Amino acid sequence: MTTEPRFDAPADPDAGLIETTLDSRTAYDGHFLTVKHDTVRLPDGKSATREFIVHPGAVMVIPLFDDGRVLVERQYRYPMGRVMTEFPAGKLDAGEDPQVCAHRELREETGYSARELVHLTRVHPVISYSTEFIELYLARGLSAGERRLDEGEFLDLEIVRPEDLMAAVRRGEITDVKTIIGAFWLEKFLSGQWAGI
């Protein structure tokens, strides 16, 4: 049985989903984040409000040693009220190239420099209330150096095997979403199933 092609499909399949901004105001403008309160027109013509955070974007780096182990950080995260295990990361400065930021954050937080950065992917960690995106990189050819932590920044470094990292994810000990995504990317990358983009 053959099916005739359909020509009545809309030119833009997303057209019935788009919300249009009617009014936008800044509820809070801080040093790091801006909180917006917008009024939008819904696809059915009704209006609704949207509150969200404008974030400048960030990078995360997976430092991979020649022996296959990786470097992670342990840092107290105030909103969570506990020490979290995560890969090195940091926010982009205005107009900063993400690769430049990745090199900078790696050096500042860990002291290591990388001969090569492989771009893995871009993730949007909280799409319902933030514009934040994170560029994920794998760092290879690491050379040790001196850390240059920001004032008021305190963190410990640990070198772990990827399988131990994945076990900690599986046990629910690592809950930071960017680090979990990075761990899965690392596993796929090391197995040769996925490559950087």
C-alpha cells in the first residue's frame, strides 16, 4: 500500500508553539544574574507571565590524564548547603570565546594547562527558567602548574578513574547535572562510540 505525499503540512512546524513577548521587565539585576518578568502571548492568543534568569553562559572542562584518570573538584555550593563533586567549570566573561574561557578556568581552578581541548557538546541545564548554556570540553595533554583561585574560592582536587566516577553517579553521590552529562560523554568518548563536535 502506498501513501500519497502530504502537502498541507505547515511550513514551520513550530509555529503553533511559539510565545510572543508582549512586555519585558527586569525584576533583579545582579553582578552575576538578571531575573526577568515577562508577559507573553500564548499560541492560543491568551497571555501568561514568564519568570526566568538571564545567564551569560559557562564552560565545563573534563581534565583527562594520559593514564586515563580524570580530575574532579570538591566545592561547597551554598544554595545546596553541601560539598559537591564536579568537573572544573566557570562562567563566560562578556564576549569571551568559550575555548579561551575553558583554558583560563582550567588553569585558575586546577593549575593544569592543556595541550588540546576537544569540544564535546553544548548543554542547556535548566531550560524552564534560565538561558544558561554550558560548553563541554575534554582537556588532554595536561601539564601541572600553580592554581590561581579567585578570592573567596575554596576547593579540593581529586584524581579518579572514570569507572569510579560513573559508580559515584550511579550511587547518587554525584548529582551535579553538568558533571553527570560529562561523565557519560567521557565514557562514550573513551570507548570510541562518540567524538567531539
